[in-house]
Amino acid sequence: MTVPMPFEVQELWFIHQALPHEETSYIPDHVAPVLTNLHQQVGDGLAFCYETEEDEATLLLDDASCGLIQSMITPMMFDSLGTPVGRNILLKSFRASHAIRNGEFPLAKEDGLDYLTREQTQRLLAFKELPDSYGDTPLLH
């Protein structure tokens, strides 16, 4: 199961910087595919943000990518401008891990993330289509 999680441009750059790069680090064989996928998503997200002038992009996190983020990022990490970003990245990864473990699906709302119940998630996944907001989907009521 993958969980969509929005990350701001600043957070995407930080994830890119914090994750090891295969050319300069020893990467165990079982981690390499997860790392490659996460790097590709971050790169695609950054390209999307710069092409569309959006402030954030969504990464599809699975349990392995959450584990990788959680092993490489600490809550006290700061970006090059001195802004604390580690905590926010970890909280998003923890939310995604929680959603995967409990079968919940985060749905972006204007004021942040909210979670659907397991039953609502199953109904949505059965339709294979996600609504833009709660109000657009009678299944959630």
C-alpha cells in the first residue's frame, strides 16, 4: 500500500540531500530499489514544482520508503538556511506509516491532512478514484 503525502519544496530538497546517493555511498542490495524509487519521486516532485510554480508535491510513500526516511532524518535537522525541517518530514513519514499499518488513507484538505476511516478507505479504493475534497464524494458520508 502506498500513501500520498505532500511535501514542500524545501522539504523535498532536504530529503534529496539527506538520502545517500548510490554513486558516493555503499547501499545494501535490499535498500537500493527503495532508495532509487524515493530519489526518483523527489526529483520528479522538484521538477514538477519548478515547472508549475507549485509550493509542494506529493510523494507516494510505502512502508519501506517511510523506514528509509525515518532512518536518515532526525527531528533536529536543519536546512542550509537554518530552518528546522527534520521534524516536519518525520511527522509526515510517521503519518504515512500509521496510515499503512491501520489501513487509513490521508486525504489532503485546505487546512492540512485529515484521515479517512478504514471503511471509507475501502470504499474509495473500490472505486479506484479519489475525490478532490470530502464534499465531492457521497461515499464518505
